[in-house]
Amino acid sequence: MSAKNITLLLNIIKFGLGGLGVILSIMLFYAPNVSAGTEAVEAYRDGSQMSYAIWFTIVLMLLLLGIVLMFFFLELISRPKKTIVAILGIVVSLVIYLIINALGTSDTTETLLLKNPVSQGVVDTTTAGVYTIMVGMAIGVLVIVLGPLMGRYRK
């Protein structure tokens, strides 16, 4: 199979899955309003439109997980040094997340003024995720800003 055929096949799959996702998302727009009553909302939640959207999302996530794992294995075979560095970055992110999660937070459902109360574990997990993303973004900005300077000093 030539590269042109592979590209065409991947484009067909991409647009097909995207189109299916758009159609299922449009179906979700026809959900009953909360003012229609709890019976109508519960009937919609248990209906086929919501099931199709949920199963599409689950299948897509599993497919993407498979693609990511396949990518890592292929890259590990072809370029092991760069792939190990990339996996190391994921592990470092996980360690940062676990440290922040273990530290906890002073936020609660009441201090966040949430409409629907959630457990403290959900608040801690979400806060740890947000702080991990902020640390990653700060490191990214430092790399962007200091990268050219480091290249000049190495010469």
C-alpha cells in the first residue's frame, strides 16, 4: 500500500469519524429542557440518542488509546532514546500530580461555591490536575524562553 493510499484511507476515516461525532452531537442538542420535567429528562438519558453518543465516545477513546500504545511501541523500536525521554516526561508529570494530590487542598465544595456538592476527593483530584497542568505550562514557557539562550551558551 503506497503512502498516497494510506493518506487517503486515513482522511476517509478521519472525516467519517468526525462526521459521525457531529451527527451524534447534534442529536444531543434535541435533549429535553430541564423544565420539561424529570420524567422527560430521565427518559432521554435512558434513550438511544444518549446511548449512541456515549458508546461513540467510549469506542473512540479505546481506539485512540490503542493508537497511542501502538505509536509508543513503534517509536520505541525505531527511536528508543527519544521515546524513553518522552515516556520519562509522562512519568515526571504523574509524579508531580501524585505529590500535589497527596498534599491536598484547602478548597472545599463550600469555598468553591459549587451548586452540586462533591466529595473532598473530587476537589483534591481536580485541584491536583489543574496544578499539574499549570506546572507543565510553566515548564513549557521556560523552555520556549530559555531554549534559544541555552543553545547560544552551549556553543
